[in-house]
Amino acid sequence: MASISELQLEDIPSDLINAFIQQAVCLGNGRLALVGGAVRDSLLSIIDPNFSRQSSDIDFIYEGDIHLFCTGLQAFLGSRRIQELRFHDSFGTANLLLDDLLIDLASARLETYPILAENPSVVFSSLENDLSRRDFTVNAMALVFNADGDPNLLDPHAGTQHLISRQLVFLHDESVAEDPTRVIRGARYAARLRFLLSDQSLQQLKSTLQVWPWSWKPGDPTDLCPPALGTRLRMELDLLFNNEPWPQALSFLQDWSALTLLDKSLQKDSRLFIRLRSAKRLQLPLLCALVAAAADPVDLSHRLQIPGQHQSWLEELLLFRRWIQSEVLTTSWEEWDALKWTSSLEQQCWTPEVVALAICDHKAYWRPLLRWWGRWRHVSAQITASDLMKQGYEPGPRLGQELKKSRMQALERMR
């Protein structure tokens, strides 16, 4: 592998790094380091010349008070360059918008998990301890900057070796139990970087899910669900669907039997990818479409706290499925034409999004639902209100009835 001096930190201007180093030197104590994806991807671009590097988050760690570090940096660079600065003092972190570049900074810290899957307890600590709290060895490396600007690679967990072997390795034996969102993150990295989960890490994942060491379990009240099995799990799934090659990432989760983190039905669903590809074509939110395949979509939507509108769609979807079973499938629905389907659907006031979710179920009736969604619902009256008023109709119910009649006649002629 090439030397550290050959690293190309393409996303970070050199004068910015120099300003950070000067600030650390001014404070006189504690090391400054670049950590996370920027380090991983820079090293990987040296190891694999064919690696297609994406823009990485920029994360700096400082062994000291990040509040002092950032306020000093702001005084040094001025408000014109530092457009925004936000502190999260309870976590020892800050978000910085510098020259239109978003940068995350944090005090080096150690995390412990008194209760599995809950948010960790945080204490300020050393850079080595900060790296030990991370998810995978390839993300637990740091470029530590000397006062002259030269970086030294700190790699206490053999991350470089695992980059070369293209493996994702959990840092310790309790990684999944402490924070099950690391499973979703692992699928994201595996899909994006084309890595594989190491045998030992896969064994840890499967044995942890089989034992289910968390005090909360599916079926318990959703308001008692810990963050790493609820809201933080949703955040990782949002990133999976929005930022990653999601079919590959979901394939990893299914291969690892990891969809049981969400719902056992999803793990067993052989048509899950057909559902999601249909949802994408219908421009549905993919996470909402995934949740729709759960045994209890509404319960899972509350647990993950997906957007309220999506929760409403899923609640309506359950009603729609019951309506189909009781009011449609008990009739000779195969003989229904465009008019009959349109009248039946619109009389119930089903929203297009709910019908689209039902199309993704791929039940026997999905084709007429698709025709309604894509064509029939857009059919309008073949005459305008203006034309009718020219014929002597007054504005009011009779005019509306004529427009409706004209639309129904148009639907009668459709297949």
C-alpha cells in the first residue's frame, strides 16, 4: 500500500485543515484527527484504484473541549467563512458550516451502554477510546495531524487489513447487542463498498438476533421501544433507501436473517423485492412500502415513527384490504369494467397512495387497481361546465350531475 503522505483528502481544502491544526496548537493540549468515512475512503482509493469514491462525511475529533475549539476557530476565521455553528453540549459535538462545507466535530469520548439498545452514556476520553466505540474496524481509523500538518495513521483495530480483504468486522463481541442499528449500517456499507461481513461478525449478528437480548420485544407497547430498535433504526433505513444501492443492501439483510429486527414476515417474504420495485415505479416512499408488508404495518410504523402521513396511509391500507375481502372478492369482480371499478373505489374515497400500496401487494386484483391508478381516475367529463352553461344549465347540482354523467359515459367506453 502507498504511504500515508499520498492520501488524497479530496473533499477537504488544505487551508481548512491548516486552520484546524493551528487552533489545536493554540489550545496547547489534545490531538486533532480526521476520522470515519473520509479516512476509510481515502485509504480505499489507494488500495483499489478502481474504487469509485463518493463524497464522505467530514468528521474531526479533538481531545479536549470542542466548545472552546470551535469558538476559537470562529474568532480566527470570522463569521464570513463560518456561516453556521451549532453545539450539542450534552454529547460534546458541534456542526459547522464552513465555506459551504458541512463539518462535524466532537470531543473524543467513550460510550457505554447501561441498557442495551438505549442511547449510550458518554464521557470525554482519549482518541483511542473514541475509535473503540465505533461500528466496524474500517471506520475505526484516524488521521492524526501533527503541528506541521503531516498526518499519522492511527489504526488500533486492523482496519487497513480489513480494507484490503474487503471485510466488515464488528469491533467487539457486544456490538450488535449494544446497538442493533449497526446491522442496517453494515448492509449499507456492504452494498456501497462491495464488502462482505466477516464470518465471526455474521455469527455474532445471527446469534444476537436469535437470543434477542433486549428487554423490549415485538408486541410490547411501541412507546417503550428503545431508540436503537425504533427511531434510530428508521433513520438508518432512510439512509439505506435514499443513499445506497438498496436492492443489494436489502439482499444482505435478508441473507443475514436480519429483517427479523423489523418483522419476521419481512424476513420470510419471497416477493419483497417485487413489492419494492413496484413501489418505486409508483413513486411511493420505499420505507412505507416495506412496512406495508409487515404482519402489523401500523404497529411497525408507530415503532419506527415514520412520517405521520405515511402512518395514515398504512392505517387506511388495512381498511382497504378488509374492504376488498368483504365487498369485492365476494362478487364477480373479474367481470367489472372501468366504470364499476372507478365507481366502487371513488365511492369509498380511497386515496391514490393507498391504492398504490395495495397494487404492490400483487394480489389477484392488482391489474384493475393499476389501471384505475394510472388511467381511469384521470378521466374527465367529455364536456366542460362552460359548454353546459352555454346550453342553458345553471351553476348548481344539476350541472354537476351532467358533468359526472359525461365522465361515467367516457369510462364506460374504456377497457
